[in-house]
Amino acid sequence: MIHTAKHDSDITVIRPGVDRLTAVNAKAFKDEVTALINDGASQLIVDFQDVTFLDSSGLGALVGVLKKIGHRGDLAVAGLTTDVAQMFKICRMDRVFTTYANVDAALQKMAENQ
């Protein structure tokens, strides 16, 4: 389901691989990202540029991933579409997650902080 790309600075970019992250696929998304963390990935960027809809189950999966990574690394989100950004604001997740306009901005900032 997910698509990943590893960058030179050990930052993993994750693309959910679906246009709607909902109860139908949120558990699979969380399980796949958790497996990456278990395999040693600690600097993660979730790229939402192709995700047009996110429900509470999708947000719950993302929170689960954030809990899993804990203090061992960083998790950022990038490329939020208008509707997805609105969901983040409604649920106040924009205060929980570090967000970037796009993956390039997130990569640059995370690389600076390493």
C-alpha cells in the first residue's frame, strides 16, 4: 500500500498510496509504517499530496505512528491538500504534527536538525 523513498540523510518519505485514508485502509497504513519503524526508520515524512480525504481513522493511524516513534525520532507531514489540512485543523492535529508545504521543505528542515 505505502510507497517509500529513503534519502541520503536517513529520512524516509512515505506516500500512503491511496487517495482516501479512511477506516477501510488506516490499519494497513499504520501497520506498514510501524514495520518501517521497527526496522530502524526514525526520521519520517508522510507526504499527503495525493491524499484527497482523511477521516478520524486515518488521523488515528497517524497518531498511533507518532506514539510508536516516540522520542526515538521525528514524524512530519507534508503536502496537505485543502480538505486534509481542514481535517487537521478541525481535530487540532495541526498543533500535534509538524507540517510542511511540501516534501522538499520538510527534507531541508529535517536534514538541518540532524
